[in-house]
Amino acid sequence: RGRARTFRQPVPTKGVNPMLDQRLATRVENFVSRLKRESVCMHGFILDVRGEVKATAYYPPFEEGKAHRMYSVSKSMTALAIGLLLDEGKISLDDRIADYFRDILPEKPDARLMRLKIRDMLRMATCYRATVYRETDDDWTKPFFTAASTHEPATVFHYDTGCSQVLAALVARLTGQQVMDYLNERVFTPLGANDEKHWLRDPAGTCQGGTGLCMSLRDLHKVTRLVMDGGRGILPEWFCREMTKKHIDNCLCANEEERYGYGWQVWMTRAGWAMYGLGGQLAVVCPEKDVCLCTIADTRLDPIGVQRIYNAFFDEIYPYCGMEDMSPVRLSPEIQPLGNNPACALDASPVYHFAAPNPLGLARVELRGNTLIWENARGRHPLQFGLGENLASEFPGWPGRTMLSSGGWVSADENGNLLRVRCQIIDDAPCGVDMLLRFTGTCLTVQARKSSDPATNAYEGVATGYVEGDADAP
């Protein structure tokens, strides 16, 4: 989840610069401007101060009430279901997780696995140094009980999505309901969190407990506030309290905001705790000021993109919460497109042929205005982009997968014309591609990087194509 820069100390709540405009509304504006300046791909946010929504923002085409992939926020929601089972006495924190899955244990189960408790599952202190299932597995639960352990459980923190998958499977075994249905019945509906939501399943039909929940930003905020308020009779108060405490150290994590400790499927931060999902799905809670910021985003092309959100919040908003009130505002900022220099533009290009094999799997590429005619293993398709603006279209070769794409001419010199194109898929698996294309007359070099997804797997690396008959072609 990104490389660290410097380790930031907890934010002071007093002594802010008296020369700054301290009005909260101004600080929210600064927050939005900073994220735009730093090219953070935000989809929306809600700022809640003392139980009142002060700012709501949706970046078109994202809309209020629409489901958004929450990635590892799913872990926190799965933990709430476990909390209900604990409160009802159906399980205990010191139960050994393997005792509930004896039917899928190997003949000689790993001894360290057999000592792993539910308490340690919640705090990511398993016996594995990484997730052991693969997305191509037929059942994402079974590998947890058949893999070879790497260390003694309950000793150190290792982020393990597999343990959240097993917890979701445990809910299904004990309740007869998938975790989605169980939470709908016990939490979401009583809370009034009734926006459309769904939970992606593994091939065996079990909800992807660590990554698959798709829900609205509005409902994420409602659940976050419910936990902040001690459960309000819907969730057990003791579990809300314990879930959001530090239960294990994680100071070896790479990202600076991930070193304050870990609770029960939530992260500690410099001023509280957070539900945290890949790409900027966040519920950042600051108990001292009774503040939370919930966000949806896609920062996966930026290795420190999530940290940029944290830093912008803690620098621009948090110190000023409580200093004065503000009327609620609704914002509709723009997802920042790439800049464009028309003076460097080409209107069209010849057809470039790429020899096989090449890292990008390209066969032919041609430029026609703001469309690349892109031919690879998926066939021949248009890759459309807005020049200096975002354009909604279909990701080439993947019917039904909508993307926002923008492009911009960067430079033109003796080395040719340089075009940058960025595509962001905006469906149940937000991901993206960022490319540079250097047109030099008779050859085209394409450099691409991606955030991982089956649709983007062919967009990582560098390849050069040539006009047919070019003497320089290999």
C-alpha cells in the first residue's frame, strides 16, 4: 500500500497558525484544492463533525447512493458480523478457528495453525506471512487450512486477507447466511443503510470477506457513525469499543499511516482509527474531536495516493474542527484530467506494427485524433480519451467495463511528440492504466503501467512498433 516518506507525529489539536483562515468551510475548500493539485483521483467524501454532516462531495460520474467497491473496508464489516456472534455467545475470542473447519483440515494439520485463535484472526496475528489463497482457486477458504505455516500465531502482525475470508466463511457456517445477508438483517436495515449494495463471491459462493463489499459512501458513513456511537443497540457496545483499540503493533509496515497499530480488522492512525480499503476507501475516525471523514477514490496508480488523502485531511481540516461551525455544503468537484498542450499535438499517425512477442502484447496501434486504434490479444478496438478532459467510454476489448480516460500532449522536440493517456475503470473493480506514447515518425514507443486487474494485465512494460517497411525495424 505504498512507500513511506517521513514518519509524521500525531497532529496537534491546539496552537494552529493564527494567520491562517481558520473557518472550517475554507479548510474544506483547501482540502479539495490540495487533492486536485496532487492529482489524487477522488470519487467522493463525507465529513462528519459531532454527528452532523458538514461537507458532502461527489465527483461526477459518481453519485450519491451508488455502490462503490470498498476493498478491505470489507474486513471491518466482516468483523462487525463476528462481533454479533461473539456477543450472542456462539463463539468466543479464545476459540481455535480450526475447530470450526475440521471437515476441510488435512489428515495431519499444521500444529501452529491448530493453535490459532479467533482473537488473533481479528488482529491479523495469524501463522502466515501473507495471504495464501489465489484468486484462481476454486475455494478461497480451504487454502487457509492446508497451507504450511510460516511462524507461530499470536506473535506478530502480518496483513492477511485470507483470515478475513475465513471469518466470512465462519459467519456462513454458524448462521446459515452469507455475511452480506446477515449484516443486512442485523445491521444495515435496522440502521437505515438501505442503498443498493452487494458483495462479490469467491468461486465457491462465499462472500469475499476481505475485499468484495460494494456499498455506497453514504452507507459507509452511517455504519462508521454507528460504531463511533457505541452501536446504539444495533451492535454490541463492548465490541465497538474493543474493535477500535490497538491490539497489536505493526511498526514495520511501509506506509506511514499504517504504523500506529492494528485493532480488530481496523487500523490505528495518528489521531484515532480507520477502516481502510485499497485505493482510498476510508473511514477515518478521530474520537477526541468526534470527527470522521469517509472517502471513496481510486489512487491505485499512485503508490502514496492513500497517504495523500490522510495528510490532506490531517493538515487541512482536522486541526480546525471544533474551532467554529459551518453550514452543511454539497460539492461536485471534477476528477482531475490530464493537462494538454495543443501546440505539441499530432492529428493522426501511420499504422505501427509491433513484433510478437512484446511485453504489452500489441499487434498494431494507430492514432486518429483523440482515439487510439488498439490491437492486442483482445482484438482491434478504439481506445478513446478526452484531450484535457475526462471522457467516458468502454475499456478496449472488455465489453461493459466503463472507463474515464483523459489524454494530453506533453512535448514535441527532435525526439518526437509525446502523448500521455490515463484510463480509469470505474466499475466493481476500480483500476487503471497510465501510458506514455512517443511518436517519432516511423516508430512508436509505448510505455505503460497499471493497477492490477484482469482487464489491465496487458498494460505493463515497454514496446516499440514500426511503420511497415521501416529499415530500422528489427
